[in-house]
Amino acid sequence: MFLSYAVQDSAIVRQIYDDLRRANIKVWEFRHDGERGVDFVSEYKEKIENAEYFCLIDSPWARKAEHVKSECEFAIERESVRGYPKILPCRICPSGSWDKGSEVFYRQNRRVWIDFSNYRVAIKELCAQLGGEFVYQPEKARDEDFLEEMRSLKLFTNNRDEIITVGEWQSLKENYEQYTLSRDNAKVGNRKNQIKLGILFLQKILIICESNKNIKLISPYLELGILLGELGKEKAARKTFRKAADSFPDDPRPYMGIGGTYYFQKKHVKAISNYIICSEKALASKNEKHIAALPDIEHNICQVLIEKGSINEALKKIKVHVFDTSSSAELLGVFGKALLMSGNFLQATSYLERSIEFLKMGRMFLTLKKEYFLAVLFDLAECYGQLGLYNEQFDYLTLIEQEYFPDEPEVYREIAKFYWYYGDMVSNGDKNEMAIRFYEKAIEFRPNAVKYYAELASIYYELNDHALLNKYTSYCFELEKKYQIRTDIDHYYLGLAYYLLDKNSAVAEREYELSQRNTIVKNWTHYKNLVS
């Protein structure tokens, strides 16, 4: 089967691809299976020519993508001549104005499509259509913990010895399935609404747990705390984790969650305190999974120390815990980060390169470690820049874009920043033009990010283009109203937007807002360096 899609939809396509492969369906997708150095047009025509099915991942982005149109036109032409590949349209976005207008191919809207608004149902239907059977696989390690706990519950139907009834078990099972389904649907639907649904199902599970003292499940508390944190409800999340800590005093995981809520609120001392409790309980635990989590815990502590500005303390602590095993990849990376921030760029490069090698060997960056892996890659690129190796820095950023994360907007942002600051160091086009181009590419992938608009506005400020300066700063303020901006970084970039417009009183308000949050505001003095 051939998968055709727009790059903006790569995240959901990656999930579909993995689930199809798990169902033993042979599928070809350019990012995973394309041969490097081969002409793309010739390659996709050959693959479509030999495919039994052609799956179009339909979305607003797909309808604008020229390569998707070209692939579809060729597939339709081959289908009309030979009867195959059979075209299977799959819609990953709710119907709206986008699918009422121009079609990717003639009479597209007359074809019956598979509706991915319910991911689990749709992927089962797609697998069945292709002759495979979808098998649900837990997405995260903690899902296995949840299932293990569910399986450990003992059913007794004898009224005298009853511990958990068949009805309670069935209700737990159904609500758990609905919870995992809401998480799947969050990939293609309204993420915020799906998280709220997930919270509802977890709360139903906890009502059953708390009404029967024989039901001992910690996983619903941990999952609920994580989802509340995702919604920005740190206090509610912390309350949930504390409840878990009270009910399961020997389990280290609630303290990891509590530390995380303080970390996101920039309350560094409290975050470290709870991470240390977590570490102590993990060391005392007989559970192998708890002990295996120690490198992650130490990584979190060191990360907080670095953000707190305690670089030397972080370096001392990390030296004790860095081991030459793949399990310490995070510690090697955070050690490299600390060395980078302390100005030891050469040694930082060595540790960051080792961290990346470990991550690549375990291929962790493709699954649970993506954000961490990306951060280490950026740190290594910065090391090259600090060492004055600008060509190496540019080549490395290009490698990240082409080989690792071609659909990640932060990669385009880093390339844009490189052009802006060091573009004259590499002969590769006009630096202003290239910086603007890559910022626009980042915005294309993530149109709701205040920082992209603010940084792009700063370029137009320096170019003395007042019309485009006003255009991009106005986008910042529109996003503030639409999404009720609450994060420190967004307040910082909104302050930058006001600074560019010479609205100093508004800048002062942002600075005050951040100071009230116990945030380090030294970056405010950096505004003049950004725009002068």
C-alpha cells in the first residue's frame, strides 16, 4: 500500500504507519522507506505502479499540497487503466469548509472515505480493508503498569467472600478502554476536548476504586495527574498525585509527578525536594521498574538545577551518576547541557555526541524520547556555533531537518535563527530571505506559536519594514486573546512584540507578570541585543 499525505500531517501518519506495519501490512511511506539520493518523482511512480492500494490521508493541508495532487493523479490514471491501485481516502479532520472546495482529484468527494475522527474504529476498518487485523498495543510504558494492575484484581462471585464484583470489573474495563480511545482520538481531533474526556473516564475509574477498599490501583491517579498537568491545572494535578502518595506511600512515582508540577511552575526548590524523595523511594523499592527509573529522576534533578542557574552544583551531581550505558543517555545529555552553559564547549560537545549515539542505538528518539533527543541535537548544534564551526553547525541543522525530524517546526525555527545570526558565515543565499523563509515554514506547521511571529517581527523591525512588523506583532496579540496565554515563554515573546512597537508600559506589565511567577527575567535585558 502507498501512503500519500501532506508533511503537516506527519504525526498522525506516523501512528497510522506503525499500526499498519504491526498488522503485518506492507506499506510504503516516503519518510520511512524512501531511498536517499533517488529522484522522488520516479520513485513514487514506481511504488504506486506496484501497489494494490493507494491511501490518501485527506486534510486541509493535503488539498493544498502539490506533491499529493501529483501522486493522486498518477494513482487515478493507473486505477482507470488497470483497476488498481484501489484508492482509499481517509479523512483525519472533521468535515468543514475545507472539504467543500477544490478536490485533490476529480470527483474525490463522491468516494466513500474512512473517517478518522474515531481513530481506533478507523484504523481497524483500514486494516480490515487491507487484509490485516489491528492489534491494540499500549503506547507508553505506564500503560503496561495500568493493565498489570487491572489484571491483578481478583474476582469473587461468592457473596460471602466478594472482593470485586463482575459489574465493577466490567465498569473498570470499559472506562479504561474509553480513556485510551480518547487519547488516540486526541491525535486527530480537538486535543483539549479529548483530554477532558480522558479525565472524565479516569475519574469514573477512581470513583469505583474509592468505593471499594479492596481495589488498589495507583495508575488512574498517575494518569489523571498527568492529564490535569497537560491542561495547565498544576494545583489539581498536585492534589491528585498527593492522594496517590498517601494511598501508596512506598511508590516513588507520585513524587515524580509532584516534582513535575512544581517544575512547570518554576518552583525549583520544591521540585528538587520532591524529586529527591522520589529518588530515595526508588532506591528503597524492590520493584525493578522503580529502580530502572533512577537515571530519569537524576536527569530531572539536574535539569532543574541548570534552569535554576546552579550550573556547578549540577555538574558535581551529574559526575556521580554518569555511566557508560544506554540507560544514562539522558544524564550524558544534561551533563553536556551543563558544560555548554558553563562555557566548556569542547567538553560539552563530547558528552552530547555520546548521548546522541546511545539514543540512536536504542532508537528511543523515534518514540518516547523525541523531545529530549531534539533538545540534545540543538545543544550540539549550538556547541558547534560557539566553537566558531559555522559550516558544521549549518550541516548539522540540515541533517536534523532531513534525516531526523522533517516535520518538526522547532527545527525550522533553529535553521531560521542560524541564518539570522550566522547566515553571512555560509554562502547559501541571502541571510534575511532564508531566515524569513524558514520562520514561515515553522509557522506553516504550528500557526498558533507566539514566539515564531514575535521573532519574525524582530527581523522586519531590523529591516525597517513597518507594515510587516505590524502584521506579525498583531498576530501575537490575536493569539493572546484567542488562547488566553499563560506560559512564561509566551509572556516573554508578547513582551518582545510590545518592545518592537515601542510600547514600554506593556513591556513592563509582562516583566511584572513573570516576576510574580518567580521566573528568571534576565532575558528581558536581551531585547536590545535581539533588535539592535
